[in-house]
Amino acid sequence: MDTDVVESSALTDEERIQRIRGRPWVAYTRAQQIRAQLEDLLVYPKTHRMPNLAIIGETNNGKTMLLKNFCKHHGPPSDPNVDRTTLPVLMIQTPAEPDEARLYRALLERLFATAARRETVDSMLSRLKIILRHLETLMLILDEFNNAVASNPIKQRRFLNAIRYLGNELQIPIVAAGTPEALVAIQSDPQLANRFEPAFLPKWKFDTEYARLLMSVEPKLLLRQPSNLVDPKFAQTLLERAEGTIGETMNILRKLAEHAIQSKEERITLDMLKINLLHSLGWVEPSKRTLYPK
């Protein structure tokens, strides 16, 4: 019997709701392809010109969840008896106003080696290199790399130079993830652009791959009655509401699953995708979230 079904019957309503809100990562074809690229980069032999990867997709389309799942599988060793701690993958969010000092400070903070307020750039860089070599870090991931365009040209150039220098000096691959603006930032530096292979996460279409996604998601919603999310009319309506992104698809399904549990319906139906009901659950169309209500 499906373990999710067994688990559902053993949990209280509140426990199911909390698990639904836990946002489990859902594997799908394109994400698995990019995961395979990340795995290949992680074991790439050290060379003076390491390959890099740029993961590009619209906001709320699964980039960060994919990267967090990858980092979860390549974190520090869990065995307390190991001789030393290693950190194969280091991931941070690109500073909101990027320059080399903010980059080094953010990396050091992530490593619990916070820089003093007046510490020089050279000092931070020196400490950072020592720590990363000691931790045997094999990959650096910069999420929200579209932030790189949010500074003046001089700071942006120094920021990009710092990234290239770290990759060269440590001989590790750099992974940048963000919206299409991230690719603009990378391509503004010809030397950097040549080193980053783009991997795109396109918006979803109403096709068999979307149906497979919904089929894999349904058991994770922990409902006690089948919802038949792959029904063509339901799936197409859901995709339209989600405006083509996996993040919004999951957001809507989580809200509807909670509603189904609380209302004792125990399944998600096509009627639940009506705008009025979704609004009553606190959901707003993604394209309207920046509009001031009249």
C-alpha cells in the first residue's frame, strides 16, 4: 500500500496540515536533468578553468527548492565520529546590493565566521579561502543571482570579478540561479559568460509532463479520498490559475488540501478552483499581487 496513504490515516488533521505546509520537493523531468548536471559538476576534476552553471527561470518556478534539495543531499557529514567536518556545497543568497565586500561578508556569515565591521576586503577574502579549503568545499551556489544587476556598473564589475576569482583560485564550479535578469548580469562580463552554461526552467505547459507532476503530488497532499488531479479539465484550469509555474501550482494545491481537510471533504474538486473560493482562502492571482486594490 502507498506509504502516503498509510501515513495519512495515522495522522490527525492538524498533523496533516503541518506536513502539507512543509513544502516537500517534488521530482520532475527537467529538475532531475538539472540535478544530474549539478552532480556532474560536483565531481568535476579540478582545472584552471572550471565549468559553471546558470539555472534560469521565472520567479516561483522551482529554482530554490531544487537547489535546497541538492544541498540537503550534500551537506556536512551527519556522523558525529568523523575526524573533521566538510561542506561539499556552500549556498547563499546573492546580496541585495552586490559588491565584493558584501559577497565575502555573506559567505563568511553563512560559515559562522562573521566579519568584523571594519575588516578589509583582502582580510575577508584571505579568511574565506582558508575556511573553504579546510572544509573541502567543492561547489559554490549563488541563488537570486538577478540581484547582481541591482548595483552601479563599477560595483557590479567588481562583484563579477570576485566570483570569477573565487572559482579560479579554489578551482570549484560556481552555480548561479535566478530570473532572466541573472543571465543578463552574467552576459555583461564576456569572460564570465563563456564559463556559464545556461540551464532553463521554462514555464509549464498543459501536457503529459504536467499530468505526471500532478500524479506524483497527489499522494503528498495526504487526503483520504482520491482527487483525480490529472483530470484534463482540472489540470488545465489549475495550470491557468498558477500562470504556468510549479511554485504557484503547489501553493494552490496546498491551500485546497488544507480546505479539504478542514471542511471534511477530504478531496480536491474542480469546483474548488473557482476564483471566489480561492480568494476566500487568501489566494491572489500572481499577476495581480502588485496591484493596489480599488
